[in-house]
Amino acid sequence: MYIVTAEEMYKVDRETISTVGLDGKILMENAGREASKEIEKRITKEDKAVILIGSGNNGGDGFVIARVLAEAGYSIKVVQVAKDEKITGDAAYHKEVYQQFGGQVEHYYENITDVALKEADVIIDAMLGIGVRGELRGDILTVTKQVNKQNAYVISIDIPSGLPAEEGIAHFQAIEADTTIMIGAVKQSAVCQNTSSYYGEWIVVDIGFPEKLFHTHTKRHLWQQSDFQESFPKREVNSHKGNHGRGLVIGGSESMPGSVLMTTKAALRTGAGLLTTASVKNVISMIAGKSPEAMYISTSETNGCITGIDNIELSGFDAIAIGVGLGRSDETAKGIFPSLLQFNGPIIIDADGLYHLKPYLAAFASRQAPLILTPHPGELAALMDVSVSDLLMEPFKYSSEFTNRFNCYLLLKGKYTIITDPDGNQIVESSGNPGLAKGGSGDVLTGMVLAMVMQSRSIFEGINNACFLHGKSADLLVQERHSEQDLLAGDVIQGIPKAIRTFS
């Protein structure tokens, strides 16, 4: 499923009409009919529905929806929040068809419409589409405020009116929808922190846009179950442990022994063939009995923190994960990072590893082997010398700039996790729930990324699938026996087997 900005969506729409030859009136009919199917799943014929219609294609979709619902026996009232002369082109055509079917159109009057909205059980918002520029004004602003005061169930078509379709816009007024039925593709603002809540629940309907056009105009996708199933590694009957990766986890300190244990266990549960954990002696003595399937190497240390890995032959491993529970001693970084720069396989850096990384970023970027970073927004903001608020306003842009500059894979963690590769391709992974907002969840994900990267056809697929499994494990656990409050990172590890069985 593709994720688009307004400009990208317009290009797909125009080329579908001009190059493919699918008429705009047909696309509008398809949009209205597909949206109506979703609306009918959510309302009853006893509900009083008000459809708010503006100018442009969004309004045209609204006229089709009004006709389809009226013909199906639903109770609807159409309120046009635009002057007649503003209804042109394909929208004017579908308004005329709606009226030829006997449909009535009322014009917006503040007091009269306010009464209708107060009496409505359902409000269908088809006022403004993805082309909105600037803040709302006039009747559209007034009716938006009126809608947001109601207790009615609000359904927006394609995008909540007034909301920008892309990231980076801070000031707006918009409809606060309970459900948004997006047309053709996911709008970028649906997966950005400052705008996603306006959409409510959202779904995407297919109205006939050719997939090749989306492939041409956007590098952003939503990772879905079908993607996971197609790319999840399958084991051959005669495979052995060496076929599934020899991984090394470097981390832990006497004050944080649990982090590296969770990373170790998660990597093993996600299918790593052979796993070795390197840490200080006391940490190994604490965790080895809790994960006997792994092998362990003691590192040099000072005050309970790692200060060197010179005793480890890194060439014997296929991939390395470093950073969990590592601590923030300068000696730790100086004793580890120069050695890591000589390693020729994928390196995953998380947690305290990211804290130490900044002086070494350029050197890591010059390596030929993959570098995978797994920051939360605060960690990435620190690496880029930007504010967290600026980063969250444009996470796609900043992620792409960073991976292009440092030739790396970036996993920016959040409700909508954004995964970016060095070529600028971006995946959004949306599984998971607030139960993951606890200490240790990132340590578990790091182990899963390590395991999946060693087993997958590509680094990018491996990262995407690790995030999918991580979130789905949490979702299944909350559905079946945990709450979002009591879910622990260790529970997520235990949920990995069922997530794999359920979704692969």
C-alpha cells in the first residue's frame, strides 16, 4: 500500500486520466461507490446522516455518495458548503446526476445547518480534499468548528477537511473524524504524529488507479501482512544452524544486565542460528543461565562497563548488534567503535550505542557493509542537531536526509515506525500498541532486527519484518491475555512464536 503527498496523488490522478485514459467522471463514481460501501458497514438506515459537500473532487465524491446512499434507503440530508458557481467539472456532472435521481441539495446557512448537525447521528465530511492550502476561513471554518462540537459519528472522505495531506505543516484547523475513507493511497499526514489523530480509524479504497503510477511517483509504502508473508524467510528441510546466521550481541553493564539478556533471547526466538553475547563477566554470570541457548564471551572492563573487544574475532560473525545496556562511559566507546569499523558485515546500533555514535558516523558511512540505526526521535534529533519537535514535524524528510548523508538504514521508532534505506525508500510499519511504551521494548526489537537481517533476502526486508513481528506480538498478547498497562518487554519475546505462526 502506497503513501503519498498531495502532489504525488495529483500526478497519479492526472496520468490515470491523460495517459491511461480512465475518465475523471468514472474515477469519481468509483470513489463514491467504494466509499459508500465502507459507510454502509458503519451506519444504519435509522441513522440521520448529513453530508457536507464542498467544491472540487471531494465534493463530487460526496454527490456520488449521497446518490448511492439515498438509493439504498438511507436517511440523508445534503448541505452544499460552496456557492453553485464553484461546483464545476466532474463534480458538477455528479451533482446533476444526483438531482436527476431526485436528490435535494440545501445550501449552507449557519443557523439552519447548525440545527441539522445537532440532530444528525452521522456527519459525512466531503468538503475539502488534499488540495487545501493555508488555514480555513469563511463558511468552511465555521462549519468545521460546528462539526467538531457535535457528538455525531464523523466520517471524512479521503482526508479530514482542512488537514494537510503531507508532513511539515504546523498550523491548521480541521475536521476531527472518527473514520476517514482514503481514496487510492494513504496520505502522508495519516502517519505523522501531529496529524494522525484527526483521521480516527482509517481505511483505503481502490478506485482503479494503476499501481505502476504509484510505483513511479512515490518511494513510501505501508508494510502489511501480505508483504510480511511474501518476504518472511522459509527454512529448507535440510537447513542447519549455520544457514540462519551467526550473530554477536555486544552490550550490558553491571547496572543494566537485563537489556542484553532481552536482546539475546529475542534474537534466538526470532530464528538466529547461532548467537554469542559479549559482556562483562558479572553480567554473563547473571544472564547465562536464563538463556543457555546462547554462547558468551567476557570482555575487558572497568567499573562494570565494557572497555574493549579486542579478544573477539569479529570475522567469525555474520552480523553484530551493539548498544543495549552499554552505559555511557567514554572508555566504552573508545574500546569498541574502532574495532567495529573493521567489521565487514551488517552492524545494528541502538540505545547507548547511539549516544556514543556521533563522532564515528562519518567513518561508519565510509564502510561498504550495511549500518542499521534504531533510534527513537530524541536519539535521532541529537544525531542531527535538530529539535525533537522539528523532527516530529517532518520525520520522513529528516530520515531521508540522514540515510542519504550517512549511507545507512534508519529505523525511526514510534507509533508509526518509519524505516528508510540508503536509496530513500521508506516503509511505515504501524502494528503495535501503547503497551510497547515501556523500558526494554527497544532492546527486544534490536534482537529481532539482528535475527531477521541474518535470515532475510535483503537488509530492508529483514528490518521491516522484525518491526512487523515485534508489533504483532504485542497486539496478540493484548488481545488475548494482557492489558496495555501490564505488558512487559519480556512478554513480547514470549509472544514471538505465536506471531510467527499467525502471520507467516
